[in-house]
Amino acid sequence: MNQKLQVSASPHTRGMMTTGKIMTMVTAALLPACVMGVLAFGMHALLVLVFSTASAVAAEYCYEKLLHKSITVRDGSAVVTGLLIGMNMPPQIDLWIPCLGSVFAIVVIKQLYGGLGKNFMNPALGARCFLLISFSSRMTTFSEGKGLWKLVTQVPATTDALSGATPLAYLKTGACFDLKALLIGNHMGCIGEVSAAALLAGGLILLAMKVIRIRIPGSYLGCFAILTLITALVRGYDAPLLYTLQQLCAGGLMLGAWFMATDYVTSPITAMGQIVFGCALGFLTWVFRLIGSGTEGVSYSIIFMNLLVPVIERYTRPVAAGMVRQNRENKRLMRQKKREARRLKAGGGKKEKDT
Amino acid sequence: MRKFTFRGGVHPYDGKELTARKPVRVLEAGTELAFLLSQHIGAPAKSIVKKGDRVLEGQMIAEAGGFVSAPVFSSVSGTVKGIEKRRNAAGALCDAIIVTNDFAHEKAPADPLPGMEAYCALQQETASEKSEYNMVTRSAAEALELIRPDEQLKKLEKNQVLERIRKAGIVGMGGAGFPTHVKLSPSDPEKIDFILVNGSECEPYVTCDYRLMCDRPGELIAGLKAVLRLFGSAKGVFCIEDNKPEAVRILTEALAREENIYVAPCRTKYPEGAERSLIKAITSRDVNSRMLPADAGCIVINVSTAFAIFEAVFLGQPLYRRILTISGDAVVNPENFLVPTGVSFAEIAEKAGGFLQMPEKLIAGGPMMGFAQSDFTGVVTKTSSAITAFRYDLVSRYEETACINCGRCVDACPARLVPSHLADMVQKKQMEHFEENYGLECVNCGSCSWSCPAGRPLAALVNQGRQAILAARRKAK
């Protein structure tokens, strides 16, 4: 019995979940949407995804190697970031653009702020917005699908009529698009955004695996849907329910709600905060899409709300069990103290310490 | 059937199948025993023996050092060897009376209530017959018939019941070790409406309470009735997690005709058995760190404590032995033992067949809230419910990575805290923030550390902050 025993603070057992496993599950849940994107747009889309992912991992590795930090590429977060950037690219984009985006996301947004867990905004979305501003024409030109759908299916008449426009631009006019096309990805758009059904499936996988909670996507989509429905009714669109459904399925909303707004690092940690966050996202996206002049609003909504996360967390901090009354009591006492201090000041008597 | 539960909590692997079905075996004490003078919260007991004195099994060797304190009894007959410093489970040095066993089994006279002769005789008979310590009687009904708790308790005054409990040195046997007679003397006994007997045993690997509920239900009911005698308007509730259906069934059957005692099956979830979680689950009342359970009208006693109360009140027997589970993947024969206090962990491990391989971690208690031991010299006290030994130390193999703000700790916390933020505050030494964010409300259950995918020692950090604040407060006083 001369071998040493390990001594540490309790608990002496741990759950099975690790950061690496979480990232693997997120990547797996993104794959259906990637597959649909590649089916819709062909091999170039696959190359975009591969290049963006590889450059994100390489950027993280090189940065950490150069700065003599411990290498964290194995936790898989760079893979998720890179993949999300690829999914946010138009299908015909030059390959250097997603690579630049990945490097920007990893180095500027993630690593310069302290690495995993310290970034204040979603790296993939930050990169997307950076690219949108820097190369706006390249980022907003969408080519016709060249993939499988083009070969096996008849393109709906509606898209033919509006060649070169995305479903969102089409919906902006108040008319309806083809819901089936939106679900399977037979229309123009970013690689990872085209198939709402695949994204929804991925989101449900994450829910079932308990990687994410319903709070953020539920409140985001719910809030957006209600506001859109009301707008459609007020503006007297032909089929308000179908219109709302198509607004939900079009553009980056599904990808944003299930995979980007739920990014742990840049969403509130408290349950109430997550619901507030989701509702605010729904509201902002509604403003950008239906009130503002643009068509797409998911990226900017999420980035904007990312910046407010510390504030939300602060004001939605849960009250510890059994502390409600004490808390109110404390506040009452504080108010009382302040009042007394003010009275003393007004009386011009003795000098009082700041309360 | 309605199942009681609370918000938060986790589901660790419980490992109870290793020992749940094993009958309790009597463990024979070795040659030398060490009785810690501080086996409870409060003032340490004061030794009343000196070197060379002969002591008997069940004889008081140290008296209570104050009101919040409890006497200590010898668990064997033998000679006092002296007073030495020994480590308690948490690793602090404290005085211990060392007794050399003479294996004579000479008992100090107990003081059973009149009318308990039949039960005592039966107990004597089964004890000499076999080395197993399960059923004295075949069923709860039979035990209750022999004990007749209602009639017996009518004859006793309230303060007599309390006095017998105090004299027997009973402390909370679930782990905290708060002197039971203090717990049972709240400022207003009429305000107590629930006596919760905590049989949830949510700590993984521990099965000592389960065995008691299956083997001695009648005695537990009698013990609870003794407590209920003290409170005019209280109801008794056995709280049992639903992963112990056998215990639920036995007690439900035994209580079929009782009007004031209920069985509450709780949804299996760690930390169901933590005092505040249990009160929340059963009564929906919240208890914070500034309150006692009595302020919420509840008193929680552990199953083992209820059994000790039975022995004290009805048989006049002091608390000097308890049931202890030794388990874990390093132990050859995981067992439930009836262990005299004062026996060393090494001896118990030996009686359990030794280790398959040298364990990397030895824990006094279960893996969630137990204390890791640095050697095998720890001794059994009134509060030792288990010893667990693991071949590999999982925790030291985990690499701590960055917090990704996933919120699993928030969902797991039964006290509704934000453990990751609290841990950050401790690391940054922002103690005012820590206090403002209810850091003192932590019950140190470890659910946050368990659920953290980044392997952060959240519970340890929060506890560190809590202890620092409490220490500063004590100093200020």
C-alpha cells in the first residue's frame, strides 16, 4: 500500500459529455443541410465547404502554434465555425473568399479575444458580415443551381419568372414562393441555407441529443412567425399562413435559429435570458426583413444581439432558491437607505457617506 | 402515482446494483479502535476516561461538550490506550480516544423501556444465531406488534423522549452530523408540520439506507413515531427515490393502516436527498442558507438516524455502530456491513476481500459528495455511510478546458445559481459579486462539476469562495 491515492475535491465522478463531443454532434447535425446544398449546387459547393472548414482549422492551428499556445483544434469548434462559414457562401463564390472569411473568424473574432469561450460574437456570422461588407456584390450574386435538382426536377415557374432573385427578394413583394422548393432546396441561396427541411432535421437532432434547448430557436421562430403573420394580415397578403411559413423557411432563418443563435458562447446562459434573446432576435429579424428595405436580416440580428448578451445575462440572473423574499427585502432596505440619505442631504445637516 | 421532484439535478451512474441485494453482515472489530471526539457539528465531546481504564461496549467515553454537541461511546469492550490525534474524513486532525479491544463483548447495561423484553430477547436470539443482521422479525407488522410504539410512547413524556435521544449521542447520520436532539428542539414545535425521513439515498453506490428500509421497516416506523411524539401537528413522510421500488412497497404495506405517516416516492435524481432539495420536492417550500428546515416547517432525518432513534428511545441503546456500504470497482466483494464506530478503513476493506488492484481513489462517502482520502487510516464515525474505492480516478484524467457557456451547470443546479459565473468570480476574487449572485446558497452537491463538458471543478471553486466568505465573517465576529 505504498502507491499514492489521489486526493481532490468532490465530486469524484463526471458525466460523459465533453466539449469535443458537443462539437461533433453539432457538425453531424449540420451535415444533412450540407448534403442538400451540394445536391442543389454541385461540386463547387462541396469545394467551398471543404476549403472553408480546412482553412478554419489550419488558421487555428497556425495561430496557436505561432503563439506557443496549447493546440485546441481537437475540440472541433474550428470545424463548426469553418463549416458554418462555408454554408453561408453563395455557391459560385471564388474559393479564396470563404478561406479569407475563415481566417478572419478564427484569428480576429475568436483568438484575438482569448480563444474558445471568450469571443463576444459568433465567429461565423462575424466573418459573414465582414465578407458581405467587403465583397458585397460577390456575396449577393447567386447563380442558378447546377446540381442534381436541376437535372431531375422541373424548376418551378415562379423561379423562372424571377431569374436571379432569391426567395426572400421574391417574398418581399408580398407574393408567395414555392414551399416545396424551399424545403428541399431547389432555389437560389447560400449553400447551407437552401433546404429548410434538412436544417430543421438537424435542429431536431440537436434537441433530441440535448445539445441545445428549445428556448432560443423556439422563441426566435415563434416570435418572428407571430409578427410576420400579423404583418401579412395587416398588409392583406393573399395567403398569410403560407406566407409566414415561407418566410420561416426562406433565407438564413432556419440556419440562424437552430445553429447560430444557439451558439453557447454568444447566447445567454440563463433560461430567462435565452427566451428574451430569442424573442429579441425574432423582433429584429422581422424589422430587418419586413419593415426595413433589405431582404435578409438574420445575420445582423444575431450579431447585434450577441453584443447584448452580457446585459441580458445580468438582468435575467435567476434568483436562488428561497431567496425571493430576501431579495425584495434587500431592495426595500436599499430604497429606504437612499431616501434617508436624500432627506439628510436636503436638510443640509451633517455630511453622510455615499450609500 | 404522483412522484415528487425538484428543479435541476443530474443522473449519475448509481452503481447500487453492486450491493443493493446483499444482506447486512456484522463486521467484527479488530484489536485497536479510534473514537474521534468530533463526529458531529458543534463542540467536540470531552473525554471522561483516562489511559488504562477498562470500558465496555456501549459505554460513554466522552461527554457532550455543550448543547450543540453529542457524547461518544465505545463500540467494544477493552482498555483505553490513550488519546491521539487522528484525521477525520475531511482530513482535519482531531483528538481520538484509542481503545484496545479485548474481544470479550462485554456490554454496558442498556436501559430498554419496560415491555420491550420480548423484542430484546428476539434480537439477542437472532444476533447469536447468525452473523447476518437483517430481519429480527419476519415483517414490519410483526415488529410493530412486538414493539407496540403507540402504547410505549404514550407512557413517555416529550422531554423523556428527547432526553433519551440526547443521551444516546445521536447525530444526523446522512453525513452532516448535526446533533439530533438540537434538530428536534426547534423554537416553536407546533409550527413543524412535516417530519421527512430521508430515504432517497441519491448518492451513487451507497445502499445502507436501502437495506435498513427493506430489513427493518417496523423499527423505522417506531423511530419516526418517537419523533412525531415530540410534535403535535406533524405528519411523517418516508421519502424514497423510485429506483428503490422494493423499499417503497414494503413501507407502503407496513403503513397501510397508519393515518399520519405517508410514503412519498420521489423521482430518481441526484441530489434528491440533499435537505433543501428534498423539502422542495415534497412540500414545494424553499429553504435558503439563512434558514433552518424548521423555518419551513420541516425536519429532515435520515433513515439511519430514524433507526438509531428507535434503538435509543425503545431499547436505550446508544449510537456506537452503523450500517456502512463498501463499494466501487476496486473492491473484491462490495458489501453492506454493520460496523462498530472506530474501525479503520483498511480493516473494512480487508473484510470486503481487499482490492482487485490498488485503488487510485478512496472516498469516505459516495463519489458525488464524499471526501477523498490520502491513506487508509481513516476511521468509521457516526456519519460514515459508505467507503468507495475506484481503480481509476476519472477526475484527474480530465483536462480542464475553456468554459463554452453551455449552461449545463445552470440547468443542473438545484439552488438555481449560475455556477460557471460564480466560479469565474472566485477565480477573479470578486467576492462582493459572488455574494450578490447568491454564492452562499450553494449546497456543494457537485451537480455542476458533474455536468460540465469542459471539466471545470465548478463545485470546488464555488465552495472555496463560500468558505472564504464564511471564514471572513467568523473572523469579523
